[in-house]
Amino acid sequence: MPIELYRIDDRLIHGQVVVGWGQPLDIGFIVLVDDEVAGSDWEQELYRMGVPPGMDVFFATVEAAAREHGRYAADPRPGIVLTGDIETMTRLAERVPGIRSVNLGGIHHRPGRTQRLRFVFLTADEEQALRALARRGIVVTAQDVPAARPLSLDDTLDGKVGA
Amino acid sequence: MSSPSAPEGDPGPSGDAGESGEPGAPDRPLAIVAGHGAFAEGLISAAAQIGGRGGIFVGMSNTGLGASEIADAMRDLVDRTGASVIFTDLPAGSCTIAARRLVRERPALTLITGANLATLLDYTFHAHLSPAAAARHAAEKGRDSLLLFGGEGGGAD
């Protein structure tokens, strides 16, 4: 079964991911792609605690996730691939041509970022990185929870704040 | 963007103990309540209405905040108030993740996840105990308050 969701969310594994998306999509596993978390047993235990019994979580560096992507995609269970920032998703997409869509789920305020949506704040470089993903044919949409309407990248960058 | 602060209507760090506060009861925040949306605001408001001691809690919301901002805000709140107990909503939530990082930095802090009104009320009335003992007591009370009645004939899965 193809990966159900490639999501960028700076909170990584949390309620919106596990409950908000996990339940309606009947998610069987999450691949958390983060070089730092993949190198820390403590961080992994922290995020594993947030995953309910019956849902697997795999921790991977970008390189390992790219290498193992075929295995994730062949898993009969629906899965989510999760990164904490745009740069990590970009690196993954460069290595995995099969990624056709990316969900912006939560990129919150930080100095240098400008608000585009209630849950999306971007620097100029991050905006360019998202445009580059779109130029590769990847459909980028912003949607924090399944019940919300997905917004196109253009609408997101236009800053439909409050959406 | 919402920021971590005492929720509206809550007296906050300098709030009094409430009309029915016990004589000699602490009048400063002893615990942080953190969660999604207006979880903290609502819970503290309800605890104050029932127990009259909302001032011992200070709330924060994760709304609009990234993971590092939640942790920073929680750390700042602990530093500003001297609170030694943190109540959070979802065990898997971002506030819990942030609180666990904080507890790792400061092992004297106590974290209770899955907090409900019964938890906060019990803590209110046992705040004279050590923070860890009061928190343990409150956690047991909160767990025991989850009850299920009825459901017969409602259809089984």
C-alpha cells in the first residue's frame, strides 16, 4: 500500500498525527525521519511513548529512510512518513522519486518566519524550497487535520490566514 | 498566535486563593496546566469554580507554537512561577513531550498526563502535601474518576 501521507510537522509525533490522522486513515506505522532523533535512544523512547499499541514507529535518518522507502511502501498497512522541517523533506524527496505529495501540517513561528496560515510560518528560503518541491511535480498542500480543507501551495503562500 | 500565559479569567501568578480558599493555603501558582486549545483555561476555570483555588494553577496552550516554542514557554513558566508540578492533557501530546524534556532537565519536577477536573480538584485540596505526593494522589483520583454507566442495548461492535 502506498504511503498515505508525507507530512512536515515540527511537533513530529503528537496528537494531531496519532489521533487526528492516525485514526481516520487507520495508520499502522509512522516513519519519523530525523537525523537527530535517529541517533538518540532517549528521543526515540520519548516519541515511542506517544504511539498507541498496534502502531509501529520507525526512526530513520534521511539516508536510511530513502534506502528503506521501498519496504515502507510495500507494507500492507497504511503509513505516515513524517519530518520536522522542510529541509528534511526536501532531502528525502531528492532521494525518493516516488514522493508525489507533501502535507504541510505544522510549521510554527520562529524568528525570521512570516505567517502564511494559522499553522504555517515560513522564511523566504523555506518558501523557495516548497516552490522547488512543486517544480519537481510534488503536490504540496497545507492541512493540519483531515477535517480541514487542504489548501494549495499558491493559496498557502498567498497567506489565507485563518484557514 | 496564542502564547503561553495565564488563561483569560484566571487570576494568574498573582491571583488570590479564591473566596473559599483554606486559611493559610498557598496563594501562588504551584502547578502548570498545559494542553491543546483552551484546555487549561477551561480546566482551571472549572477547578476555581468548584474549589475556589484557581490561583494555584497557571495555564498554557500549545496553540500556534512549535515543539521548541512549547518547551521554551513551559520552561519560562516554571522559572517565573516556581511551579513544581505540570499537568498535561494527552499522554502523546506536544505539551507532554515538552514537559518530559523539562522533567529530564529538572528531575524534581513532577508530570501528570491525561489530567482531568477530578485530578486538578484533588491536587487543590492536597496542595499542603509535598508536590510529588500531592501529584501522585491527584493522579490516582483522576484515574478513579473515569467511570462508565449504561450502554446496555446500545449495540455491540
